[in-house]
Amino acid sequence: MAVPCVAVPRERGETARQSLIEADALAEAYEIDVENGTIYIPVDPAAVPEGLHDALTERELPHRNQQTTPADLLDTEPSIERLGDIVILDEDDLDQARKIAQAVMDSDLPCETVLNRASPIEGELRVREWDILAGSETETVHREYGYGYVLDVADVFFSPRLATERRIVTERVQQGEHVFDMFAGVGPFAIPAADRGADVVACDLNERAIAYLEENARRNDVAGRVEARQGDVRDISAEWAGWADRIVMNLPHSADEFLETAVRLAGDDCTIHYYDITDTAAPFTPGETAIEETAAEYTVSFTDQRMVRSYAPGQQNIRIDARLQRDTWLTMIVRNPIRWGHQRLPELWPTHDTGRFPGRSCRPVPARCKTFRLWEPSAHRRPSPSVTTLSGSKHSECLFPLSGKTW
Ligand SMILES: C[S@@+](CC[C@H](N)C(=O)[O-])C[C@H]1O[C@@H](n2cnc3c(N)ncnc32)[C@H](O)[C@@H]1O
């Protein structure tokens, strides 16, 4: 029988599958099929997220091998979430919750424990209470985009619904970047970022989360690139002032209280991924205003906005990406400027800061400053307008603005 499915190129299969899981749109009664580089994922078409509407089609797909699903036993599809071998319910009616838990355990779903949400996510550590309906173990290993995360849901925050969001952000990380994850949890941003070649500092207030993060870094072979720190990020940030090229701020209810810390961590050109929960018609405005006000010493541009998910009736979880750039002046020594015209300048290097940013050590010359025109004093030419001072002929000092200019 032809069943509704989403057809995507094989390399996009895992991304599509994750967003279908998050939207509760996967039709688990059928097998996934692959043919000629296209993967066919069975779905409930009504639940398919907008981004995959164009990929909707129909195809003959085999039933899963005589597997009994909870729906088979309940005659209705229960709303469940899976985290490793734990099944999570969100049922207000405890009798109904028990019935679903029993069906889950009697089905062929690989599951050791069934939990029901017993409180909202609360407190500084962002954890919740659970009712244990079946099994006893609250620690599990959850897989997300090829990474394994061991965690205990009773002790730490973790939401499998953020898988796509984390993927979108971490795919932007470049080799060699300095990434600071201010609210790292068990590492689902930090570990993929490190795997892409970034040096990562990952901080969390929750001791248990940091212990899991360290274990997860080892598990995923990135321990050498992740420095995990337990504590309040406001106390820890001084050590990394001016260090970060990218900052993740995934503490949506109170991220604005930590903006000053983020700005302290930011280097001269830094992207901040700022999460917020808003209920206004212009959901990005409060965050953007707060960022602009706090980062007044930078040129701020907003490079992306995303509605991550609906958080509660009338409330949205959103992300704002803000790029902070600072016009920086470095003192440079110019050797033998006389014979230089347009050419590469291997002899040009930053020496020390100008005193405007005390304590800042020298950085490599940014790529965009590699070639530019120099004044040749012997020819009595005028200095290029961007050269503020230039004197002497052998070893000269000059000031170059390093950003916001075309050389
Ligand atoms: C919403 S969770 C996000 C965890 C992780 N980024 C993820 O996606 O799973 C926020 C985390 O921030 C941590 N946290 C809260 N206040 C903090 C603070 N002042 N300094 C550092 N971490 C903090 C909590 O312990 C929690 O693990």
C-alpha cells in the first residue's frame, strides 16, 4: 500500500528524520526505504513541518517486521518523546499515563524506563521532577546526529526537541574558532563545535552536567578541544575576556541578564547565538534592543533570526544571531616602507596594543589586511587616507584601523 512519506537526498536524511521526530510526524509503523540516493521516510502528512512540505510524496513501504507499537495496543497514537531508551510522556491524567506506560513496555519499542513530566522545567539548573511509571533508571545514552550523550534526566537539562536547532548553529562553526558555550549542559552544542575543529570552553552551574559533559567529550573523541568549567559563568568569564569568536547563550528565560558577560567574552569579531522566550508580536525586538544597548562599543549587525519552537500557548522560543565587530587600532611596525608599493606584506606585523584595550595581547594580522598601499616617503607621496601616522624611513610606526575599511 502506498503510504505518505517524505523523499529527500540521502545526505539530508538524518536532518529530515530529526525534524520529523521533533514534529512528531514520523510514522513508525513503516520501514524507511532508500533508492537511487533518495531516502523515503514514512510520515503523518498532517504533522510534517513546513520546510518539508515540498518533499511530501507517496510510496509503497513495507510494514515494520511484525513489531507491536504502543498505538497497536492502545488503539490510538500516544504522544511520546524518546530520549535514549527512556520514553517521556506529558500526561496530566495519571491513569491515562499509566495505561500508556504499560503499552510502551508491552510493545516492541526499545525502552527501559517510562517517565511522566511532574513539574515544569524550573530553577537555575533548569531541571524538572518526574514520575517514574515503569523501570527505574533515569540515566541513558541519547544519540543525536551521530554524537552520543550520556545524561541523567533527573539531574540535568536536555531536550531532544532542540536537535535541529543545535545542528543549524553548530554547522556554522569553523575550524580553529574560539567557541564559548555559556550554559553548556551535557555538551550538545560544545561537542559538535569541537568536532568541527573549534577550541571550546563550556561552562555550566550544574556540577552533574559538567561531569557528564566531560564524559561526553571523551566518548565523542573531542576531550582535547573542550575545556569544561563548573560555576556561574559571570565568575568564570574574566579568564576568557576578549577571547570568543562565537558565543552560545542557551538560557532563554534570562539570557538578557548575562549579556554583559557575553560582551566581556567577545573578541573583536564575534557572533552571539542568543536564545529568548517572548510573547510579543515582534518577538525579536526585545533581544535585539538589549544586545545593541549592551554591546554599544561594537558595531552590531543581526545576521539571523529563527523561531525555534512554540514554547507554550502564545510563547515562542527564538534565536537571534548578533555579530559584534569592533573597530580596532593596532600599532604596527613597518620595515623599509620605501620600496613597497602594492604587495603582500609579510614584514608587517602587530606589535602591541595602543593602550585603548589594555592587557589585550597581539593578534595575527587579519586576512583582510594582508595587502594594501603604503606611503613611500622617498617619492613624497601623500599617505593613504587610512594611514594615520607614518614617520621615518627604515623602522616606522603607523596606526591602521583594522575593520570596517576596504584596503
Ligand atoms: C536551557 S539549559 C541548556 C543546556 C544545553 N545548552 C542544552 O542545549 O542542552 C541551561 C543551562 O544553563 C545552566 N546555567 C544556569 N545558570 C547558569 C549560570 N549562571 N552560569 C552557568 N550556567 C548556568 C543550567 O544549569 C543549564 O544546564
